[in-house]
Amino acid sequence: MNKQVDVVVIGAGAAGMMCAATAAKRGKRVVLIDHASKLAEKIRISGGGRCNFTNLQAGPANFLSENPHFCKSALSRYTPQDFLALLQRYRVAWHEKHKGQLFCDSSAEDIIQVLKSECDAAKVQWRMPCSVSGVEQLPERGFLVKTSQGELVTESVVIASGGLSIPKIGATDFAHQIARQFQLKMVEPRPALVPLTFDAQSWAPFIPLAGISLEVDIATGDKKQKMQFREDLLFTHRGLSGPAVLQISSFWQPGTAIRINLLPEVDLAEELLVGKNSSKKNLVNFLAQYLPARLADGLLQAHGFDGAAKLAEMQDKRLRLLGEKLNRWELIPSGSEGYKKAEVTRGGVDTRELSQQTMMVTKVPGLYFIGEAMDVTGWLGGYNFQWAWASGFAAGSSV
Ligand code: FDA
């Protein structure tokens, strides 16, 4: 016989657990399904193991979507302070690191345990590991959910199976399959918050810089739609990474350039021209006043300058060119490291198909999407978890 429940949530990650606990606290009979054997791996590995679980400054401006107003309602009804109040009840210690980013003092496991305890206290029924082979809409109302642990008949189904990033810890395109099955529009998915790569030949001169990190200004887009961040950049063997590059990757359009100011506080051409008249230094020693010596040396070589050349003997034109290369380095990535390294997926289920109050598909009553599965993508810095909590809470309050 089929088991009758009120809500089936598919995906026991950040959004799924928040939704299941919220609904079960309202007295709903909730089944929470996940195909993984280990709970919430993405939370576990997040924030370098300490989970950047929210951002004090989180607001609609920190999210990308083709429907930018969609996230407003849910974000205003479940705020970073609401999540902090939850952590307070479980005495989870946390700290602010940088620009409003909040991390666990101890480990991301604290966040998993809080959410699991909330689900257990509200009597959520776990099915894990358990796979779902079909979700069928029933003729009158509700759905039949076919799983490896039997069939469930339910009023509501919440798809909380996340995005495509990091397939080796269980990411799948389940949400996109369900969207296709119910003929919902999609916004083309793409890896985001991801390191950028360059073709092997053009990157070869920069390989010796791998491992070096520094604070930069990074920008992409034209005057009308320019995005800019000041964050740390990291040179890698295949290209560029670090928070600066992850942030800009979400806005970067393939085929276009990114612009990097390696010395945001210094007008280098100006300094070089003044230095030419007063300094006996060679180029590399002069630059080492502003940059780590290894980076100064590597950048000069990569851009075709002789580090041993005396500043005083150089042409103004060459010094201006060097200033330009370091203050306004323009380069066109050939691609990204893809879903195997991306922190999130941009795009997903088109939010114009969903109610912004409840996350329910407007043309399929009882079907909901939450979290990263839909076209709402946060900046780096705790915003994606805040969206998982807020959208999970919105759906959990409505199912
Ligand atoms: P999430 O991915 O958390 O959960 C989806 C669940 O669905 C998983 O448990 C999965 O096993 C399950 N599932 C998938 N397919 C299924 C299927 N077919 N059947 C059944 N179950 C299925 N964000 C942030 O705000 N701060 C941070 O510090 C970080 N750090 C970070 C580091 C790294 C390395 C990554 C990859 C990502 C981050 N993120 C982050 C992003 C953040 O982890 C992400 O946005 C949220 O986990 C999304 O929450 P969801 O619940 O939507 O999906």
C-alpha cells in the first residue's frame, strides 16, 4: 500500500532540511529524501570546513537572477538574524571574518547538527540513502513519488536537490529533469563562483607565479553593466582563482575580457616616471616596493620587461606601458574550471514560473523548488546559504 504523507522534500541539503523542519513544526507529515549516504556534504565542505553560513549584509542586490526582484520577499521574511537566533538556541559559536561573512568557530558540522536536530525534533521522517525514480502528478490532486524505499502519495513535493556543482559529492540535474517533465522554463545553467582558465600558450609565462595571492580590483562588463570587486586574487597553474576571480566569474560572459588592477592604491605609471628621475634602482627592485619580489619579477618577465634594466635609462613610453599592464591588466579567459570546481550553478528553474511568496510552481499546485535549483545565485560570502534558508523557510511555511 502507498504511504500517505503531506510533504515530500527531495534533497536533504541546506534548503531541504530548513524546509522539512519548518513544515513539520507546523504539524505536517514530512518525508525528507536524499540519495547520498552522508548527510549534507556541501555544508560540510563549505567555507573551508567552517561554513560561511550567512552574511550580515545579505540583500537582494547580492543575488544574480534574470528576475532580480524575485528573491526580495523570501529574504525579507527569513533574515540572517533569524538564522543567528536559531544558532543561539543550540549555542553554536561563530565569528565575523570579512565584509559581514559569518563562519562557525568550530566546524561546519555544527550547522548540519542544528538542522538535523530541528528535523528530528519536529518528527521529519528520513529516507536516506534513497533514490527517486519518478514524480507523477495525480489526476485529482497531489503526487505519487516512486522511491527505492517504496511509493509515497503526497499533497506537496519540494525539489531541493541543488545545482550541478561538485558531482563527485552527489550533485545531479534532478531538479532540471523535473522542470523539463513539468514543462517549466529554464535559465541556461552555468558554473559560477569558479576559477577561470586561459589557453595553455598564453598562460605559460604566468605559471611560475602559481600560489601567489594579492588584493586586487577586478572588473568585467561595459560601462552600463560593470561589476567590480576588491578581493584577493590567486595565481594558479591553469589560470586565476581566489575570491576576486570567483566573484567576477559569476558575471563574466564567455569571450569577453576581465580587467585587473594589481595595485589598486598606486598609480604605477606616475610612480615609475617620478622614480625615473630620483631612483637608482632597477625595475624589479623598484616594483618590489609595491609587490612581493617574486611577483614583481614574474610579472616583469611575463609582460616582456627586463627586470635588471635601470629605471633611469628607460623610455617614458615603456614605463607608461608597464603601468598600464599592472594597473589595467586586461585578459580574456578561455573558460572556467567547470562544475568540478564551481561553488554554485548560475541559472536553473526560471523563477518567473514560481510564486515569490511560497516558491510554488504557479501552474502546478503543490510542486515547489527551493535553494540552488532555481535561477537565484548569490555572491561569494554566505549569500547562497542565506538563500537556501530563506527559500526553504518560505516553502516550508506554505506547503
Ligand atoms: P545542496 O547542494 O546543499 O543540497 C542538495 C541535496 O540534494 C544534496 O544533499 C544531494 O545529495 C541531494 N540530491 C541531489 N540530487 C538528488 C537526487 N537525484 N535524489 C535525491 N537527492 C538528491 N555557500 C555559502 O553561502 N557559503 C559558503 O561558505 C559556501 N561554500 C561552498 C564551498 C563549496 C566547495 C561548494 C561546492 C559550495 C559552497 N557554497 C557556499 C554554496 C552552497 O553550498 C550551496 O549554494 C547550498 O548548499 C545550496 O543548498 P541546496 O540545499 O539548494 O543544495
